[in-house]
Amino acid sequence: MALPQKEPLRVLATEEQATLERISKSTSERVDRVRRAGALLAVTQGKNFAAAGREAGIRSHTTVASLVSRFNTDGLAALQIGSGRGRKRTYDSVARSEGVATAQRPPNRREDGTATWSLSTLQRTLRKTTHPTIGATTIRRVLEQAGSSYQRSRSWCPTGTAQRKRKSGVVTVVDPLTEEKRG
């Protein structure tokens, strides 16, 4: 026996209906989006959640019920994968950019206690200022994702760049073949 529907599907706009029909018939769309669109279309045809789920290839009627609830509030965004149960990012993009900016500035000998950055001195500095639990491995990953690498000069700088002394002063030189050399 099917459970009563607690929250019925709201009336669809014509463009929502057309989008759901296009997605449900698509062969190049992700399978989970096709199934969700098919389930929503089956519910609009008057089928209960269990029958709509069976028709769309979704095993649980409670999954269809939560899909309908999300669709009522979020619209077509409900077709996307919802947030997972996995661990959330500890450091957002702002925190990552702060770490990269700290690594790319020259250290202050008195404040930072070093003349050149290493992972441990970067960790110590970031823990003092903004991120009390950041680890050296996290710093290394963030810097590598930002395109920096540890140079022989014991400084973190963007890969493919180097600072050279010239008569006019220090100049940053960029290697145009950086991407080819990485591959």
C-alpha cells in the first residue's frame, strides 16, 4: 500500500515542463538527472511517488518524495546532486588565497623568524595569524594547486617564474613554455 503524499508537486511553469521533458529524453545527459526528471514528469501525470519512482528507475518512494520537496522549493536546481555527507572543506577559497599570499611575500625576519619560507615556517606563521590548526601538508597542497612550487632558493613562487637581479633592480622573468614542460 502506498503512503499518502505529504507534499504534492506544485504546478509547473511551461518552461519547466519543457526542460523536464527535454532532459528525460536526452541521451547525453547524466543518468541521475534523467531519472529525476522522469520521476517528476510521472508525478505531474498523477502517479503516486512509488509508481513514479519505478517508472523512472528510482528504487525508493521516499527519494521521490524528497525530490518533489526540493523541486517545490528550488525548482530545476533539484535535478542536481544534493550536498553529500562527506567532509566539508576546512579552508574556503579566501583562506587558501591568504595562505598563497603569505607564501609569496618575502618573510619578515623579526616577525616570521626566518629569511626564507619553508613549510614549517609557513605553518608557524599561518597558525599565529589566521589558521590555528593548519598543517604543512595542507599548505603544500594549496600552494601546488595555486601553481606554486618549492624552488632551490627555498622560496615558494609561481611555477615558471623567477626573480633575477639586473642593474635596474630585481625583475620577475616568466618562462613561456611552462605548461609544455609540466606535461
